[in-house]
Amino acid sequence: MKKLYRSKKDRIIAGVCGGIGEYLDVDPTLIRLLWVLLALEGIGIPGYIIAWIIIPEEP
């Protein structure tokens, strides 16, 4: 069973997008672009901070 973790190796700020990309088997760049689009709508930055707090770091 796969678990969602923040990435230690594929990180730019906190590893949230890298971890989601690894979990979904998607390129993390696509996840980052989605976060930028959500940030323009006003949802992305608070959502990223919440994900940063909730998602544990990779062991």
C-alpha cells in the first residue's frame, strides 16, 4: 500500500508537490503548475500550507 509523504529528494519548498507526484505517478512539474493555477484563484497558497502541515515527511 502506497502512503503519501512529502518528498525529501524532489522538493523546491517543502516537498508537497514532489510527494503528491510520486504518490500519483505523475511528473511533479504538472502538480506544481496546478498549484500555481490554484494560487492565482486564491486557493493554492492556503492549500499548500495546509498540505505542508498535514502530510508527513518521507522517512
